[in-house]
Amino acid sequence: MVEVFKTNVRARRHAQRLLTQIHETFARYRANFDLEDCDKILRIEARSGGVQAAELIDLLHLAGFQAEVLPDEE
């Protein structure tokens, strides 16, 4: 399952730090940022099961950033 988040992360160093935290906290996730996108996208892919969106948003909030789930485009 893939979940896409809109964030306010702008700096690559912050993105790298957050990716490290995400991978340490959620070992079954693959994560990456697209800071070139106007929404500063964070993409999360769960290798098994679903993405725990609320917990991920909390992790970003604790680090001083905002995140919200983007709705699926269908």
C-alpha cells in the first residue's frame, strides 16, 4: 500500500533526518520526499499491511513539521 502526504518540509537535511526516523520507527516502510513538488510530497510504501497515517503524522509533528494525507486521484 502507498500513502502520499503533503508536508511543509523544505530543506533536504530535514528530509534526510525525517527519513532516518521513519525507517527506524517503521522498519517495513519505504519512504521518500519530493521536495521539488509544490506540496513537498512524502511518499510511504508499506512492504506489508497498511500505512499508519496518524502515527506518521504524529512523528512529523513531534519533529516540528506538518503533514496531511493527500486524497487518491481517481
